[in-house]
Amino acid sequence: MDTTTHIRTFVEVVRCGGFSEAARQLGVVPSVVANASPSWRPNCRPGCSSAPRAR
């Protein structure tokens, strides 16, 4: 996603109150919106995730 798309997605999540409704409004599947979300957290470097990693 480019910066403009990230911002638009972020605004939709805030406006809609969740990933699922934002995805419906944007015309994408919820996983697309959810996968964009780690970059919105403070102190998150590219590629970081809150999901546990398999060891």
C-alpha cells in the first residue's frame, strides 16, 4: 500500500470503529485492512507484528 492508501484505510477504521466495517466500506477483505494496521502503532518498525511467531 502507498502512503495515501494507508491514510485512507486508517481513517476508515477510525470512522467505522473496526476492521470489518472499514473493509466493507473500502471494498476489500478484512485481512487487507488488518495487515495494514501494524504500521499504525507507535514504535513499530516495518515488518513488526503483534501476532506470535512460530518457533
